[in-house]
Amino acid sequence: MSHNWIQQSAIPGSVRPVYGAQYPPLTEYDDFGNGGGRTDSADNQHSNSGAKFQNYVDSVSDAWDVSVTLDERAACTSAAKVLERHASLVARDLIMPPVNPIPSRNSKIQAMQRLAIQKEPIPGTAVPAGTTGVHLSINLYPRLPEISVEYGRAPSSSVVNGSVMAHDSPTAQGHTLALQRDHARFNRLRAQLGVHTSPSLNPNSGTQSLKSVDVDLEQLRKDCWMGIPHKLRPTIWRILLGYLPTSFERREVTLARKREEYWHYVEQYFHTRYDEQHQDTFRQIHIDIPRMCPLIPLFQQKVVQEIFEHILYIWAIRHPASGYVQGINDLVTPFFVVFLSEFISDDTEVGTYDVSQLPREQIEIVEADSFWCVTALLDTIQDNYTFAQPGIQRKVSQLRHLMSRVDKQLHRHLEAHGVEYLQFAFRWMNNVLMREIPLRATIRLWDTFLSERNGFSQFHGYVCAAFLRMWSKQLQAEKDFQGIMLLLQNLPTHNWGDQQICELTADAFSLMALFDGAKNHLAEDVNLINQETHDRVTNCYMELLENAYPHQLRVSWIHSQQMLVRGSEA
């Protein structure tokens, strides 16, 4: 029998070394051109192996030289730098493992979801550099300017955007006019709720005397669109979400029944959090809550974190179609802050308040109302959090088409540099812009969202388009993918307040008025919108604009709309 097969290299089970340019063999092969080749004798294999090992020992012998002395100070310094760098990387890494790590076809969507929650804490919650201690006054709760009893006297000067304006300047006059109209609007809201019309109210809304008044929901929506006074916000949010009836006689009974129902759910379901089928869900909730707002003392209190665990776990159990998804935890925070403020005086900062000081009954009210209100919100956008998150995918696609109509230059700039809308807009949809603007601005924005019939499901898309347009010039100034994405992930919104939200929602309202309801408006050309339609929208919107903007901003808005129409016709 021929034994030539022994010398063949390509046989099943054979292993041959693979060499590359980066890792060449330790010993060179013989010159195959001179007839030399590999030998199969055991002696040659032994000698080659020994030579290779000896060459390896020689090449690393200097690393084990016992005569080398180490500088202990240098070694400690190097070790400290390594540990510091590792700690900083771990502190910035907020990417959390998914609840269900089983691979799926939607890995891209899961990656976008992780991107949506990987940013550092909610904007506006970071402690400024050089500040020590955790008891820092953090302005979490927005308070619209209340009109004093001396409001009728015209001031000699006004402060607008940090600048002192003469009383006779157009900007100061516009600001004074806006305050007067806010005064009338606030009084209408108080009358709607049956509250005293006097501006000097008791800080605790629970002590305000109420009249038996039914609420006109449509009028309430109109009066709340430009913002809600902080003393009235808790009650109005409950009404706008459908949690509190518009009929005065039914409110007390309804609240008592719904709050009792929530605590029945807690008693029925919360003990199952460690069951095998639910433990992964609760584990993810338990991980996410401390990371939510790590620099705000309010959210680091044990009692507050337990409240969030109750709310999120009960919601996940009662909504198995989606379960808990990272990002839902952020949506609870505005409700919790708003309803907590109902039991705190105006001179107390919500961000540093010790919740354990409240009576247990009031804490339970805050928790139950937060649960029902976040449930009502999520019912309108639940397809954002079901499998593969189709709602978010659809809204991102709509945003892309809308931007291709209203800001073609920015759209082309993003496309030219390979920036996909899903890479930045996923987080905008998943967290409802909460990771892009401060919490105080989020609460003010939600005043408008709740005043719209489809605020979170529809109007939010136009708000995202307006939000992206606000940074058009800065984004077009960035000339590469990295620069664009860095700006989109860290937009300078830390100082945002009521004025910026007014400008944002104003632009979003104009976009919705132009495009919403038009047949295939995202597939057709914008120039199908005729001048008559544009004039009607402009006239309708100017009435709303008068309530919020001084003269200079109104002129700027009109100019921007003219440029929008001209750009669409181009």
C-alpha cells in the first residue's frame, strides 16, 4: 500500500499554521527554490520546535531580566492613571444590557434603543463645575411669571432676555402686552377650575377654595397651549389626560376609586417581581431608575426609587404587548415632579426636597396619580414600545420626508455626510425629547403637548422637525459625520426655558397647520399648497403668536415663513 498520503498536507483533521505580515514565523523556512522543504522526520520536528522555542526565549529574555530595577513612584503613578481612565470610561458608559438578550432580527432597532438612553443625565440636571456638595438648588419645576397685584402699573423698564429695555421700546412694549394677555389667560384658567381669581393664592393648591364649576375642555386646551401656571398645573394635567373628570361632582369620587384601584394592583402584582418570568423585567427597572437622574438628590432617595419601581413594574405587567422598555422610566419624571409640587410650598425647591417629610397619604397620592397619568400618555404612543418599535420607525421616516420639504439644504447636508435620521431621531421619539432639553423645559413643553388632541402621537413629530430646524446653520457648518453627530448628541439647550419652548412650539404649529391633513402631504410636493392656504394659516397663527411674542419676534417669524414658502417653490 502506498504511504504517499502521509506526506499530503491537505488531509482531514490536519492543522497548518497560518502566518500574516503582522505575525511572521519565529524561524524562517528553508529556501524552497534550492530544493529544501519541510521534512517529516521526528528528529527534525524536535529540533525545529526546540529552535523556535529558544528563539522565543531569546526575544523576550530582556523582559525578565532580574537586574532591572523599577521606580516605585513611577509604577504607582502609572497604575493610578490606568485606574482613573478606567473609572472615567465606566462612568460614561450608560449603555445597559437589554432585558431579553436573545438575538433578534431587529438588532439595529435595539442598537438605536441603547443609543437613545446612553447619554448622560437629563439636560439641566448636571452639577456645574466647581460646585461641591449635593444640596444644590436645581430649578426643576417651571414657574411662569405670575402677575402681581400691582400689574396694572406700567414699569419704567422691562427685562427681556437678560437685557434692560426702555419702556417705550417695541420689545418692552411687546413684553408688557404679553404679560397682560397672560394675566387674562391665567384668570380664565382659574375661573375654569373654580379657583379664586386673586393672584396671591395659598402655595398649597389643596387649600384653595373651589367652586362647583364644570370645565369646558376645548376652551381649557386653548388657554393652556401657551403654558400653565404652576399652581394650577397638577389639576389641569389630570383633566387634559382624562384622568380627572370635567364634571366637578364626579372628581372626588373618581380620584378615590382610581387611587384605590392602583394600590390594589400593587398588592396583587408587585410581589411577583422575583418570579422567574418577571425577574428580568424588574431587574432592568431596578438598574435604570438610579441612572435616570443621578445628580438630582430627589431621585436618589430610596422612597422615590421605590415609587418608580412600583409604577414601572405594574405598568409593564399590565401591558404585556410591550412590557418595560428603556426610556419609559423617563416619562414618569415630569408627572412625579408636577404632582409632588402640589404639596410643596413655592419657596421650596423640588429637586432637593426630602420626600420622606410628606405624610404617607400624600406620597401615595403622588404615586397613584403619576401611574394613571403616565398610563394615559403611553396609551397614545404604545406602538413606540411594542416589538420592533414600529411607531418610532414610522415617525422617524415621516420626519425625514418632512425635513426634505421644509429644509432641503439641511436634509441634503445630512444625506451627503451619511447621517441617518434614525441615528439621532430615535432618541427624540423614544424619550420625547427629554434627553435633549432640561426637565423644566420638558414640563413646559408638555403643557402644549397635553393641550393638543394628539400632542404626543402627532404634534411631537412636528416639534422634532422644528427642533432640528433650529440648529440648521450650526449643523451645516459641521463638515463631517463626526462633527454633525457630536452636535446632535449634545445640543446647547441647558438654559432653555419658557421663551425657547414658545418659539419651538410656534414653528411646530405652523408646520402642522401647513402639512397636517393634506392628502399624501409627505409624498407630494410642497408647492401644491397654494397661496390662499398659506394666507389662511398665517392669519390663524398670528392670533396665537400675538400672545407670546414681542414685535421683533413676530417680524422674524413672518420672514421665516416667507422663506419657507419660497424654498418649497424652488
